[in-house]
Amino acid sequence: MRYKNLVGMLAIALSLAGTSGCGYNSMVDLREKVNEAWSQVENQLQRRNDLIPNLVETTKGYAKHEQEIFTNIANARSRLINAGSRDEKIDAANDLGGALSRLLVLGERYPDLKADAQFARLSDELSGTENRLATERRRYNEAVRDYNTYIKRIPQKFTAGMFGFQEEKYFEAPKEAQQVPKVQF
């Protein structure tokens, strides 16, 4: 009788160990995919950061009295550069995106600026970078979705808790992006 109990407990322990080991490896895999996707987002954020000073300097010559926009861009860019955690970077990137969209609107207010070849080239580069950034954000969010879904399933939920796997944050659009823009004629 005692032997049967020991064999039964050993079988249960081995099956649990086998299940948790596979789940653990999959969680590590998925977390690495999240990290890889995030590094691509960071690459595009850096590309955008590198373009901003040139765009701002080109614009300043035409719109000297739009100081608030330039200050907002500088502050948002600084927050992004100094952000420590992924969550802080996401928030700062969203703020910077909003500030940049206000800068690009200046091209509509100042026809000479819109006609400037340097401004046009930098605006096109920024637009392309924003498209790349949107693609990388989508890929990041897909990786986060796969990871978060996996660690919430049973039995992985127990393994995730034991080994400290936690839910990752999505890169969501800021609240300002959800508002309908005002168009005035």
C-alpha cells in the first residue's frame, strides 16, 4: 500500500514537473519575442528622435513666435530620452507624437515653410518614420497579446506566478489621438 502511494505521488510530481517545464520555456520564448519587438519600437523612436532637432530648427526660422510648440517638443523628447521603464517610454513617446503633429500643422499655417525643400524632406522622413513606428508598435502589441494570453491560461498561470512572469503593457494610442480633430475654414 505504501509503495503504491509513493509511486502515485512520484507520477504526479513528474507530470507536474514536465508540464511546468514546457510552459516555462514557452513563456521565456514569448517574453523574448516581446523584448525583441520592443527593441524594434525603440529603434524607430530613436530614428524619430534624431530627425526632430533638424525639423525644429528648420521650422523655427519661419515660425519664431510658436515657442510653446517648440518647448513642448523639447520637453517631450527629453522625457523620452530620460525614460527608464518601458511604461515611461510608451507614455513619453505618445506625448512626443502629439507635440510633433502640432509642429507639422505649422506647415499649413505658413505657406513659405510648406514650400521650403528642407522642411518638406524632413516632414517626409518623419512621416515615413511614423509609419515604421506604427508597424513596429503593432508587432509589439501582437507579441504582448500572445505572451499575456499564454501566461493567463491554465496551467501556465501557475507556472507564471511561481517564476515571476507578469503581464506586459500594450503600446496604446494616447487619449488625444482618440478625439476628432477640429477643422476650421
